[in-house]
Amino acid sequence: MNHREFILVAKQDIKEYTHGIETNYLEKGESLTVTEDDFEKLQKNETIERWTREGMVKIDKYMFENEVAYTQVTVEYGTRKLGQRKNK
């Protein structure tokens, strides 16, 4: 199974608004990893939502640098034997 993880770099501070309090979710230059589905939503000008401990952050593509790095990950599952001998 293959999938891609996209690494977005914030070009501005991204704020979280919770119960009337403004805090930094990401500071300028920090990175955020998103799935391929979320990346495609951002490309279509949609907003993605990230849940935090206290609330939620709404993120759009203009909060990040235009050039995005990605990592393609291959996941393989299987089974192996330990080579145990039968006890008599």
C-alpha cells in the first residue's frame, strides 16, 4: 500500500481561537503534515479543519508556502515464523 504525506510550511502565524482566547497553533516557518486527501482539498480552495485540545483551527492554502514537499510511504504487511521446534 502506498500513500503520500505532504509537508506544509506556514508562511504566517496560524492562530487558534478558543473560548475568546487567541493562541498560536503554528508559528511562521513551522511545518504541518497532511494527508493526500487534505492536500487535494486545499488545492481546490477548500478549508480543512484540525481539532486541537481546546477547539479547532480552520486552515486554507494561503497560510502556507506555495512549494510543498511530500514523502511517499510504502507499507507492507506480512507474517514470518520464528523457527521454534516442537516440544516432545
